[in-house]
Amino acid sequence: MKGDFGKGKGKGDGKGKGKGKGKGKGKGKGKGKGGKGSAVVVEPHKVHAGIFVSRGKSEDSLATLNLVPGVSVYGEKRVQTETTDANGAPEKKEYRVWNPYRSKLAAAVVGGIDNCKVAPGAKVLYLGAASGTTVSHVSDIVGPTGIVYAVEFSHRSGRDLVEMSKRRPNIVPIVADARNPKAYRMLVGMVDCIFMDVAQPDQARILAINAKQFLKADGWFMISIKAPCIDSTIEPAVVFAAEVEKMKAEQLRPKEQITLEPFERDHAVVVGVYRPTKAKK
């Protein structure tokens, strides 16, 4: 692990007289306008734009700014804050807690990854979208000016993905086989980043053919590798090293690798650049 959330606990004496759900005058638990009793402070992540840290009394959590306030995607906890805008007017925001035990991208961020190119305004191709748990947070991160092309092979998961996307206009759900990117080439434009979570023995090849079709030069890729799905007879570290070599042969240049323990066993996320141009001297 390469980092943590820190130990900030937030401040406040719990005596705000807001109109929250709390009973009486002193122990309100709601979201009242008094402000002093707020037990949660949400602040931007120190490294990754578009990602936030919710600091509570007992623990800190990753969070994303909810693109669709008032709506949960998979029953995740939501946190509301009230601040003032540049003109001094009250401004309410809602954040969705992002659980690293349910998202490999979140696990990589918590683990301390340095390069996460899923960022505000980015165009992202997400391979292995499943029912859209992580895709929904990527949608929050890229925001209304970004777009997420979400590809899922399973028709059952694909139905859930399509349903979730109806409330999120920056998601393009695609029920298709990621091994055949030509099948969805008319739906996907050139992208800034590919995130891949497809646990298949040929996942490096799947990444490469999608990168050739959609990823711009100097674009970034992030791939989650599940070692036992590739070869369960050898050590995960050996599997990871072999997959990195396969990527290099396809002009995918890994820059960073991190394991996902304790959130996922025998998993690693590799981050790199596709067809990097020569750096200027």
C-alpha cells in the first residue's frame, strides 16, 4: 500500500440549531443549516482531480460528487454538505461514498496510485463495465463535460447498466464483446483513457486491440489483472511481469504497477501510456 486517507477528523461541537432530523436542541443528526454540528467534512483528494475524501468521526472514505443528486446507484451511502458559493449564497452538494472493496479503481486510488487519468472532462472507454457500480463513479468524476463508453458482454449485467445509464447522460452503455471492438466502432470516439476490468486469459490482447481502435497517442490505460484467471499454477508476481511484457510488445508502455491487497487477492493494476511520443528536451 502506498498511502492512506490521513487522520483528519473534522471539527464541530455538534450544537448547531439547524433544521435537521435530530431531536431537541443539542444533538441534531440531520443536515440543518446551522453548519456547526456537521460530523462529516468532504475535501478534494490531494492527488486526483474529481475524487474526494469524506472525513468522518470514526473513518475516512473515498467519495465522488453525485452527478444525479438524490439518487443512489447500488445502495451506497450519500453525504450532503452545505457551503457558500463565490457570491456568498448557500450551496448544497451531495457525494457518494466509493467503497474500495467493490471497485478495483477505488482500491488502486486508496492504495496510493500516482496516475489516475480518469479525471474531469475526460473521455473514457471502460471495458468490463458489469452492472455499472464503478462506471457510475467514473461518470461522477468525468462530469457533464466528459463521457464514459461502458462496454459489457453479459446481457444480464448489460440490462442493469443500460437502466442505470438512463439517469446519467454522460454514459454510453454498450452490450458487446470487448474482443470485437469493430462491433461498436460507430458508437465510440477517440478516448483519453481506457480502464479495463476483464478477467480473461487474453486480457492484454483485448486491451491492445481496443487501444489501436480508440485510444489516442499519449493516451493512458489502466488495466486490472487477476493473476489466477491467467495462470493459477504460478506466482501472481510472475503473471503480472509476463502481462507487462505483452503490453510492451503492443506499444503499451507501463509506468506504474500496484497490488490491490487487502481489497482484492492476487490482483494488480497497471497504468501506462499508449504510443508515447518522444519527450521534448
